[in-house]
Amino acid sequence: MDTGTPRIVLASTSRYRAELLRRLLPEFAQRAPGTDETALPGEAPDARAARLAIAKATAVADGLAGALVIGSDQVAELDGETLDKPGNAANARAQLAASSGRVVHFRTALCLLDTRDGRQQLHVDRTDVHFRALSAAEIERYVAREQPLDCAGSFKCEGLGISLFERIASEDPSALIGLPLIALARMLRSAGVAVP
């Protein structure tokens, strides 16, 4: 096994995940995994998140030597239905109206793939977001102001979205933003990276 310091590669072009990773590491590369994120028939949210995190890490790791590749994926679920990225303001408003006064469950999966030895570490975080009752005017103002069109669940908890909630139940507050840093720090240390 190569004992040199491995290169760190984030298998994502997400600015949210990159901002989170910068909390732990000053230097890393980003690569787009090009993974098909379509759900499989009957696939549970945690299984889908785990499968996609592994697939993203594996796709980017192909051909990389001496690297630690980080793959992550998040699935939001309300009453058994997946809440995908809304893509437009109308869908965002509809998602938030459906979530009003209810609990949305997020599964954020993390895979660290070590190309030095093929070792794969996997973690799935579960975060429950308890929405307060939201008026149509509040939803309209929020979507217009923050434009959460590329976020599962139609909010950004690191921004104004925090005002939409009664509470958040989680072991790792960074998981809801898209990258569980507590688990990742543990994985990186296990792979020989000094954090902190």
C-alpha cells in the first residue's frame, strides 16, 4: 500500500458540498461523476442514497491512483414520496406547501473510496426536518428571495430556510447541507489523513 499522502477528490461539482469540505481540508479536487441518479423501482430512500454515493465515488475513482474519493448523495422523503430538486419556482412552492407542518426525512449517504487499496467506507445519516405551519405568503417570499431550485426539499438550511422549521433532529448538522462532516472526518482519519 502506498504510504504517501493521498490526493483528495470530491466526486461532485456541488458548491454546497465543496464549501462544507473546505471546513475540513484546504486542498482538494472536484470532478463530476456523471452518474445517472434515477431511482430504481421500489428503492428505499436510504438504499438509493447509499447506492448513488458509492456510484459517484466509483465513477470518479476509475483511473485515479493514490486518491481518496468522496461520493455523497441525498434523498428527501415525505410520506414515502421522494422530493427531488424542484427545478422551478412553482415546484418549489408546491414542495414547501406539502411539507408545511410536517416532517421531511433526509438520508445523506457518504462513501470514501481509497484507490490505494480499494477500501470503501460508507455512512448514511438520517436527519428529520420538522416544518412549522407555513402560509402561502411565507412560501412565496421564501422562494422568491432564496431561489432554492437546486435543493432537495426546496430549502437551504444554511440560509433563510432555517426560518421554515420548528426543529431539526440530527446527529450531524452538516449532513442536511449535503455532506456529513462528522462521519467524513472519522473516515479520513481512518484512511490516514490528519483531521484536524
